[in-house]
Amino acid sequence: MSNTAGLVIPCKAAVSWEAGKPLVIQQVEVAPPQAMEVRVKIKYTSLCHTDLYFWEAKGQTPIFPRIFGHEAAGIVESVGKGVSDLQVGDHVLPVFTGECGDCAHCRSEESNMCDLLRINTDRAVMLSDGKSRFSINGNPINHFLGTSTFSEYTVVHSGCLVKVDPLAPLDKICILSCGISTGLGATLNVAKPKKGSSVAIFGLGAVGLAAAEGARIAGASRIIGIDLNPNRFEEAKKFGVTEFVNPREHDIPVQQVIAEMTNGGC
């Protein structure tokens, strides 16, 4: 049991008060975890474009004030009632699409869209009681994706945390909680390319590079990377990309370019 278990923890967080406005680093209060929840001390958090997208709030429901962040790594500070698979001191990664382990989706190998913990960008509170665990002077601050890692401490449903090897460097593996798992999983678990096949990947950012790595692991013989930024091509070779297409360099649709390169398509 940590010496802060059951207590409200004051800490710093980057709070977004308004769409598109600079985040404010300020003190917030983080309440103890309730049933099936875990309070995590965030050690490292990275910036994903999804955070930027919802901070801009140009095409979504604007929910403010809010603490963004979802790609991170941390250490369990305390656990709520009913949590049996995690304990104080465990190293964990948050995931915004969690698993309850009991619903039809969780029991299926073909889906990870858990009935209880699937991604919900409009939910800004915890599931157990419909309340926020963040506050400033008694006023609630909204959660984001059930993770809110732009805070020194956060509260997450236990089904949205993955325990990891404590020897793994948290400053490196934090990106596994979103960018890498998204791209790698898209290739290995969804596309499932056969050994010797050809694969096309659109966009060579973090997710695209992870998708390329998945294609390499699967044994694809040709991995074609498509991106408007040629400066990404050299780095992408390290992740298995064998050929590159910049749509700006062609006068025909990019899918036609790929079809011609591959004698009909990947």
C-alpha cells in the first residue's frame, strides 16, 4: 500500500481550457481510484496527433476543460476495489480501447471493440460513477479517452492498462500504448499479409512505420511506402520499407501507380 493510497493527490497537469488555446500547466487534485480503477503515476507521455485533433475540436463535440494525453507509461500508485491483476509498483501502459475480458468482443479473436471499454471520445468521466477524478478548487476537469496522461497522476479503468516488464525503459515504450500497437496490429492482426506478399502503406508517420514493421515481421517481400514527404523515406528503410511513392511526382492517381508497380495491385 502506498502512503498516498486513499488520499487526494495534488499534482501538475497540462489543462486545456478552450479549443485551440495553449495548455495551462497548473495544479489539479486527483481523487483516489474507485471500483475497478487504478491510479497511475505517469512517468512519460508522448504527443499523438489524436490529442491535437481533439484539442482543435474542429469536427467533434468540444468538451472543455479537459486533460488530454493517451500515449504514455507509468507506475501503479494505488488500486481500487475489485482490481486483482495489478498492484502497487507495477509498470503499466494505458490503452484507450480496453478489454473487460468478459463480453463477446473480448472473447472473440476477430474483435477488440469491448462492449464496456471501447473507445468513446465523448465520454469525459469514469464509468463506475459518472464522475471525474480530476478537479481544480472543487470544479471537475474532464477526462480524455479514459486515460488523460498529460497529468503527473491519472486514474484509469483497470481494463485499460497493460502490465509490462519493469526492465523495459518507460521513456521508450510509452509509444507502444498507441502509435506502435495501432500500426503493428493493423498489419499483423487485421491485414494478415502472407509471406512473400506485397504491401502498400499510406503515410509513414509513427503508425505507418509500425505497420511497415508488421509487414516485415510477416515476411512481405515488397513493402511500398506512400507519403507526400520524401524526407521520411530514408528512415522508413529501417522499418522494412523497400520502395517509395510520392503522389506529387505522378500525374495519375496513386492507386494506379501502385497497380502498375505490382502487376495489378498488392
